[in-house]
Amino acid sequence: MYAREITITNPMGLHARPATLLVQKAGKYESNLQLIKENVIVNPKSIFTVLSAGLGAGTTITIQAEGPDEKHAVDDLCEFIASLKE
């Protein structure tokens, strides 16, 4: 298992467009992925769960993965979230 913590800095948070892109990125990986916000586990491969989690600006989440590409998956999703500007 591999995990990293990241704070969402995008002023708009993970609204519909970046959430859709996140789900598409997460879907590329074989590993079991989870976003964890205050002990709530979200499936990043499901647009419904990502949008319903309320991942706004300033929210700190843990991205966790277990599987053959776990490190690459977590690092890629963290880099994506860090790069969001709108």
C-alpha cells in the first residue's frame, strides 16, 4: 500500500470538470484507489462519489492505493490535483 496527503489548492475545489478529469486518470490504473477525507472513503473512479464528497479548496485528503501500479497512481493523482488552477 502507498499513500500521500495533499491539500486542494484550486480556489474552485474539485468541481465537475476537474473531478471528471480525475476520474478519467484514476480509471487508467489497476490498483484499488481511495481518496480519504476526514475518515470518509471515496472511490476516485466514480464521478458520483467524487462530486458528492465536497472536496473544496483547502480540503486535505489522503490518496491511497494498493496494487501493481500503486505508487505511480498516487503520485499521478497528487500531481494532477496540485496542478489545478481553475
